[in-house]
Amino acid sequence: MANVRSEYTDSVNFYGQEDPRELVERFGSPLYVYNEDMLRARCRDLTGLSSHPGFRVNYSAKANTNPSLLKIIRSEGCVVDAMSPGELHINQLAGFTREEITYVCNNVSAEELKNASDNCDMVSVDSLAQLELFGKMNPGARVMIRFNPGIGAGHSEKVVTGGKKTKFGVDPEMLPQVQEIVARHQLQFVGVNQHIGSLFMEAAPYLDAMKVLLALAEKLLSLGYPLEVIDFGGGFGMPYHKYEGQPRLDMTELGNAIHACLSEWAEAKNYNGRFFIEPGRYVVAECGVVLGTVYATKNNGPHRYAGTDIGFTVLARPMLYDAFHDVEIYRENGKPDTEVVAQTIVGNICESGDILAKDRLLPLIEQGDVIAMLDAGAYGWVMSSTYNHRLRPAEVLIGSDGKARLVRRRETLDDLTASLVLE
């Protein structure tokens, strides 16, 4: 599908037998589009990191909870986590069993902790206060504890989840207090986990954090705690700068290092339990794009703007994190164009921060064009909102047969008012 700017999606046959402009005509604009083959390929990248019999890929469902995608992820051998009653419900709807769901939460109510314990293989708590509350609600239950490894990584301070400047995790120096609470409530302390942050592109910080958690696990095993799961967390990055040739995270090198570390440690410690990694973004980001329509272009002084229907209610990451998404441009009878000009792509929300791409060098965007924001499969639709009372978009899946099918309908005005109590 040669077009104004479409080299990347052309190269991976992202749209299969479909055309993005026709998809917008059929399902409306804006529109999330996912590719099944790419989703399966990313799952296999991860499940192939280690052949150790206890190794598991625990998909962080918060990245994308569409049940059609969850079913594919489960079919590729991944287990799943949940961070809320809603995510737990959707995971169950997609077919994940109790044994395949880990509940990873922070700062939640007693009722939520009880519900999680009743419906999940194990529940992860990340503070002494939550451990105490969990024990009161679920004496004798299985529990996982999230520790802070003191190492953080990520593309923004807002996604760094390890180190001293984050709300997550128990300081390992508080282990005596942990032991006291566990003993008092007769809890089964069966798992430890951590998370250093999101979108790391170098393996070293992750491997260093693994060693920190393994050292803690070794200590816990020596104290007699029957650990069944050691969960190293996620944050695996992927290249958002497609058109700049950004290199991928070297999964072969990372896999070799992870497999060697796990195998050697398990043999030395006679450990027969499970090892989890917890990727979310890496699984789903590249399998999704969001399509939108350009309804206006204008110049304000020297600055050119392209106005679209992809507001931050549709794709929030640029507004939240100054996140980068590459842009493609599709036009009726369009032709590849390498001549570029600085343009700012904005949405339709009445906020000055509603910016998708600022001063980006792109072929000249015209009114009526359809644009694609690439790599929008993670933290895309799940972060969408109805601010300004904008309706959330539909989602379609390009199957392995190359054909599109609807996996979430577009919201309606009735959906906006469904929960109101009107007098």
C-alpha cells in the first residue's frame, strides 16, 4: 500500500488485505487497529527468552485488556496479572483460570484484597500496611510481597517504579517487620516480586535487579519460606522511533543472560518453583495503531498545525509523558513523499496540551488525510476517556487471514448517560 508515508506498515503488511482509509470509512474515525500476527510474534519473543521449565511470561494486562487480544496472548502460553477488580473480571472473561492470574496491586481496600484472594492464584502486596490488612482479611492465605530493588529505569520519571523516589515496594531492610506480620496472621509467604520501570532498552539494569531479587529469595528460602514464584517484573522496551531506525532491545542477548542466570541459580539452590517476567508494553504496543482524520490545517505565524480527531481522550501518552509515536499519512491516490516540513499534530480537545506530535518533520499533511499514530497498542485505548464528552473509539483486529473484524464497537451517546441517575 504505497502512500504518502507508509513504509513501515507496508514492510510488515500491518493491514493485511485491508486499506486504512477504507477501515476508517467502515468503522469510523478515530479507530484502533490491531494485528494478530504481530501480537503473536511479540508473545513468542518473550516466551522464547528461556527454556527453563519454571519460566513464565506474566502479561501485565493493564497495557491492553481487550478480551480478543487477551485470548490470543493466553493461547501463546502466557499467564496474566490483574491490578483491579475490573481487570480481574476481564481476564476471567478471556478464559484465564484462577491458577493463571496473579493480582498485583497497591493501596487498595480490604474488600478488594479479599476478592483478589478468593479469585487469584496469589496476591501481591507492596507495603507493610497492605500486608497487615491482607492478613486481617485473609488469615492463612497465600501472599506475594513486592520489594523495591533500589534500581529504577524508564523513559519518564512517571514510569520509574524502582528506587527511592517511587511509591512502590517494601524496603528489603524491613524484612523483620514482614516476618512478624506473616507469622502473626499465619500467612503463606510464597512469592516475591519487583518492578524497576517501563521501557528500558538496555538489559543491564534489568539483570542487575534480577540479581538483587535472587539474593533476597535465597535469604527467604534459607529462612524456611516456601517460595513458589520469583517475579522479576517487566518494563521491556520496544522501538517507538521506527522511521529513525531505532534499534530493538536485543532479545537474544537478553534471553541468553536471563536463561543462564535462572538455570544456574535454580540448580545451585535446588529451586523448583516458577520464575516470572512481567512485560506488558512489549507484548501489545507494536501490534496496534490508532487511525484518525485530519479535519483542519492552518498556520499560526511560522507554525503549521494539522488538526485531527485523535485528541488526548483517544491517545493520552503524548500528553502524559511527552511520549513519541511515529506518524504515517494516507491519502486518496496518495504517493510516497520524502519532502518534509515541520508540523504540529493536534487533537480536538479544548486544552492547549492536546498535542500528538510537536514540530515533527513530515510530508505536508492535508485536510482529508488519514493519519496513523504507530505503536499505540499499549496504554492506548485503556487510557482513553470521555473528557469533553467525546465518545471512545472502536477497535478492530486484523486476523491472520488478513481481514478485519470488530472487537469493540464505538461508544454511543447512550453509553455516556447509562450510569446517570436522572430526575
